[in-house]
Amino acid sequence: MPLPRHLPASRRAAAGAVASSTASCLHSQSSPPSFSNPATSAPSITTTTSHLIVNHKNLHCQSRQSQDLFRQLTPKHTAKMSTMPAQHGHSEACCNVPPVVSKGYEPKGTYEELGGYKSYVTGPPDATKGIITIFDIFGFYPQTLQGADILSTSDHAHQYQVFIPDWFVGEPAPLSWFPPDTEEKQKSLGAFFQKNSPPSVAAKVPDYVAAVSAKYPAIKSWAILGFCWGGKVVSLVTSSPSNPFKAGVECHPAMVESGDASKIAVPLALLASKDEPADEVAKFEQNLRGPKHVETFADQIHGWMAARSDLEDERVRAEYKRGYEVVLKFLGQHV
């Protein structure tokens, strides 16, 4: 079925390319669990704090992008999903996504230390293709881990090992910070986003891929997948000179900037929710130079494929599954 419309170099080089392609303020998203960072940390990249709420005194940067992301994370977007039928279904025999577990999911993978970061690893050890997943600000959530397990083995013609590194070293954003409706929560989120900027993480990705490749030499080709905050990381890495990936995927990405798209030279898919700015998504699609898949899941909230997904809702569960089918189809064609 046709899709709807839609190594490593020096760390210094990566950081330079990343910093130049990112606007002054970041949006949102996380960092999680344990092991400490490698001694050779990425070069510092100055990033100002996001303006997350209406109180202009608490945070320094009042970027439009940060305001957009804050709106994506506020309670008004948790309304019950519509019953609009799914479109562009992907049910080819090669992609047999198992039934989605709505509650109490037990991850199939294990945790390893790779490149100095605690990493969730799932998929067949003899796979020749790999996916680096950049999770959202909430870290190792069951919905995100289930998605990684789905990607690893659901396409029998193209199996992958999936790796989710913990860039935040055991300190993801707690759900108790949401909604950020107090001065204390605002300050906490502002500090979190300032500490965990997409440019600083994107600069570390090529070296992380090199470390994983050294331990898993059977993997010959790589893709990168990012959720929300991680979507911006995907844009920055795939547009940098040290990009090690053959394709990228952004799911309900934060900080969508059309200017990033024109620098991306590999196939890229963008799965938007109803909460991403439609005009910027359209411009982003127009500026992509290579093979692309851009689709909006019009009745889904920002986060429906990761930690914020309410999988007990039948409609959300169906679109969660369909989203991963779209990703598998795209990666099967380009990785």
C-alpha cells in the first residue's frame, strides 16, 4: 500500500552544526535513568530557558515554539478522542503488529550500559539494522518501551535492534510537574529544559552510535526515531555533517521548524498530532528534499505514541498501533 503524503565525526563538528540549526530557545523534553555520562561530554552549547507559561517573570526566553509546546502539554488536550475512523491503514502481511497492551505492559528488552548511558535494548541480536530512539521528557515509560518492542520484530522482512539511551541520567521530568500551574513547577521545568537542550543531546548522538556499533557490529544501517523533544533532536542530527543515519522519524515533534527540513538530506517521516502547528508542519514538508512521509493524526494529542498515550482508550490504542505501522512501513523502504 502506498504511503500517504508524505559515521560518527568529531563531536565538535556535530555540536557546531547542531547549534547553528537551532533557534535560541528549546521546547520540551526529557532525560531519564542511571549511569553517568561519558568522560568526553559534548561541548557546551548555550541555550536559554523556555518560556512555559504566562508568567513572564519566571523564565528568560519567550519563544513562540516554547509556548506552542506548553499548550501541547496542558490538560485541555486530554479530552476524549473522537470516533473518526482511522485512515491510511497499513496492514500488509510484512507488518504484523501484535495486540497493544493497554495496561501492565512487561517490556521484552533489557538494560545495558552503552556509550556511558543506561540504554533499553530490544530486538533480535542478529539484526543487521538498528534504531536509536530518543524518548520524550518522561523517560522510560511503558508506552515508549512497548513501541520499541513493536518496532524490533513486527516487520518480519526487516527486523531491528532498538536502543533507547538515557540522556538524562536517571532524572526525567516527573509527571507531578504537569500542568505547570505554579511558580515552583515553572521554575523546575525551566531549569530542566535549560539543562537538557536538544542541541546538547544531538551533539552526543553520533558518538553514541559509534559505541553501539562497536558492541553490535552486525548492525550495518541505522535509523533514528524521536518523540516530542526527541523529534527536534532528530532534525538536528539528520541535518548535521556527522549524521550516521539512513532515515529519520519524528513523532508528534516539538519545535517544528521549516528551516531544519531544508538541511535534512535523508528520508524523513513526520507523524504530527492535532497539537503541532499545522502551518509549520506544512512548511516543513515542503522543505524536505528527500523521500518523505508527512501525516497528521488529526484526533490525537501531542504524545500519543509515547508516554502520554492513554492506551486504555480504544481510539488512542488504534492510532498508537497504526502510527507504529506507518513507521515500520517507512523504515522498511529506506533503511
